[in-house]
Amino acid sequence: MANTEASLKDALTSIDGAIGAALVDYTSGMALGTVGGGKDLDLTVAAAGNTDVVRAKVRTMEMLGMKDEIEDILITLGNQYHLIRLLKGRGKNGLFLYLALDKSRANLAMARHQLAKVESELDL
């Protein structure tokens, strides 16, 4: 099991095209940890903004009466993929992993698979 910092570093180094990663509490909108990013990608701002995305989807599912769970949410931009993976399990409710990828270097299927692996090894 890995702690937050080690898990985020693993995501950044093991996932092709990764440019930033964060662990986010979507009840508060706060990033609990970040790695990568830069002047063109403020992960603290991204964490807060993507919290709204997660809340909206959860609320929509509730209004529709859907009794299912969100695995991940994908936002496709011109040059990037933004992947949001809601965490499951004891102590992980209300949290998501956020991963920004360079679209030209990323393999989306592998990124989803590897992010699930990072989740499974994350110890909170």
C-alpha cells in the first residue's frame, strides 16, 4: 500500500502522457495532494473545478433514480484528456483521483487501467 504522495508520483511516472495528478476531496473541493501540473495547469484550480463536475453527475444520477456507481468521468479537450476516477472502499468515499494527460502521448485505455491500479494501492 502506498501513501498519497507516492501514489500520485507513481501515476505521473507510470502513465504515458501524464502531466499532472491530484487526490481530491469532492465534499470540500480541496486537493489533498498534487504532483505535476505547471503554469498551464494549476492543479488546485482543476481540483476545485472538477469537484463541481463530480457533484453535478452524482446529483443527476440521484435525480434519475440510478442505483449505479461512477467509475470515471472523461473530459476530452483539444490537446488533453482529463480523467476523474471516483474512489471506492473504506475511508475513500468522497474522494477522487484526477489525472491530466497529453492527448498526443497518452493511451486512454491504458491510463484508465493504470489509474485503477494506483487506486487499489492507495492507502489512506
